[in-house]
Amino acid sequence: KMKFNYPESEIWCCTLSESFISHKPEFYFPHKYGGIHIEDYNEIIRRIARENQCKLIDLYNMKMPYDSIDGSHPNKSGMKTIAASVCYAMADERGRTFLALDRKENQIGMLLGGKYRLQELLGNEGIAKVYLAMGPANKKYEVKSVRKNDISHKVVTDAILSEVELLKRLEHPRIRKAVDVFNDETYIYIVLEYVEGTNLEYLAVDSGGILPVEKVIRYAVQIAEALQYMHSLQPPMIHRDIQPRNIFVDVNDDIKLVDFEIAMEYNPNREDIHILTTKGYAPPEQYAGRTTPKSDIFALGMVMHQLLTGVNPTEPPYEIKPIRRYNSDYSKELERMIEKCTRPNSHNRYQSAKELLDDLNDYKNLPKPKGLFEKLFRRK
């Protein structure tokens, strides 16, 4: 009928492909459907395509299973998979590069370790693709997939695997948990606790760049609790990259520390093996390869300053001023606390996350500074 109605048209046919049901991880499309093998149907489709000089998209041989509602009809995610497969098949080599739809890179439908089904591509995070996965008991997980060919240096590979090993040791409600890791010839897969929400960077942007004082204090208390836990381990663990994008806020308005790629165990008798920093949040000693737990306190102070002033320390002129110069309604006690966090000399900062946490919980009643810092903050 299509040939008759549209004699000049180019007709494309698709074979049937396998499917899965994300909310039923135990289900997978059977090779036999209605008593007939799926390939028996596909052979008929291929024959009809040849006889009528139609183009063929062999979805079955492309091995790209799609997410379905009932094992047959695709859901929204499944439609995206099928659309990507069709675009890949129809595009020429130049178009294929432009569309970036190489079927080998689309891992939706893959089952990791017999437990975690990759359900939806959430986006990219550096060189990693981030997927939503469904695991046992229909529990959601986040999976980072890193192709080894995209890793330019062994340092990066070591950092990825080190992140997993460090996270496996951590048990704290304010730290995202690493659940599993799979390492094959081509990819590294990291299975992480799924956190529904957004990071502090996006949250601040949505709020015009500045958050209310009480909200900033609430987040800072929770971050300090996580740092107190990490710094009290033996040996202590340093995050080294506290910044808004690495602080996730869930649907309950609670935070989770994420991204431990450059975290390290603290050894006071050893310099940092790799000097890795984020400009604006890292203190001077981190650039010198002498990171300490007090380096995380500096970074937390910079985050608080940014959330209260809207000034991004990663952008020129790369300097910060006391918060009351931006908003005179802020209390002197709050200003002094942030100033103490961000002093260049680590010996003059808070000496522990516990000390900072105590002040955060009672910041309105902090004692007045003495000596040099009294002169610095005397201004009304």
C-alpha cells in the first residue's frame, strides 16, 4: 500500500529488537514470543524488505534493547533508544559522527553484574557517562561509565579507582555511598547511591546566586559533620575538592558530599603525590602539595562566602572581601566565622571540623575577636 500510494518514496523497515522492563528487572524479552522465535518474525521482515527494495534497519542485530512498558511497547526512554538506533542506521559516515550515535557507546539496557540494569542516560560528567540504573528490589542507582580509551593519563585511572575504594570505606549519611565497581577491558563502571535532587551550584543559580543565611548555615553544619567524620578516621581522609558542584542537595533539603576523585588519606610526613586543585576553593598549602584536613575547612569557608555574596571565587578578580561589605545586614559573628575559615595561613584557621561545627551551631553568640582581628572587624 505504501509503495502504491508513495511510489517515489524511500521506505525503511525495522526488525524487532529485544526489550526490558525497568520496573521489573527480572524480566527480559524472551527469544520466543507467542510460541514463535523472534528471529522467525525478523526473517520475514528481512525477506519482505528485499523483495520490495526497501532499506532495512536491523535493530535486532544492533543489540540495543529498549525499555518498554509491557515487554513490547516502548516507554519514553525506550523511544529514545529506538530513535537513536534509527538515526544511526540512516545517517552516512559524516552524519553518524555529527549525531554521535555510535551504537557501541549507547549502553542502555546493559545488565551489570547480573544486578544493575542501565535504564536512562542522565548526562555527562567529565569523561564519564552517567546512567540511571535499576537494581534489586527496584531500587535506583547512579552508574558512571568511563571508557578507558578516553583516559589520557594513568593518574586519571588511578583517581577513579581510588575514589571507589575510598568511598567503600565511608559510612556517613552526608556522604554518597559507592555500592559496586566493575572493571573490564574497555570500561570502568562505578555504581553509586542514587540521590534525587540538584547540586549547590545549580541551586544557588536558581536563587539568584545568593541563599538565605539560615539555609547556608544548615548546609554548612551538615558538610562540617561529614568533614568531622572523615578527618577523624585513621588515617584521616581529606576531600580536597569541596565546592558547590560537589555538594548535592536532595529532595529533603539535606546535603550529600559527592565526587571523591581527588580525595586522599592524610599523612603529615608525606607531600601530596599529585597536586590537584580547584582554583578559588583550594588554600595556598594545597598548591604546595601539603594538603591537610584544614584545607577542607578553607574550602567550606569559600563555599559559604559564595552562597552569601554571590561572588564566584573561580572568576576574576579572584579575591574575597568580608561578607558585610556586600550586605551590611549580615552579622559580625557570621563574618568573623567565615574569615577564620579562609585565612591563608592554616595555623590561624579553625584547627578542626569539630571546632568549626561548634561555632556554626552557635554562630550568633560567638565571642568578639581580639588583637589584630578586633581592629579588622571593628567597622560597624
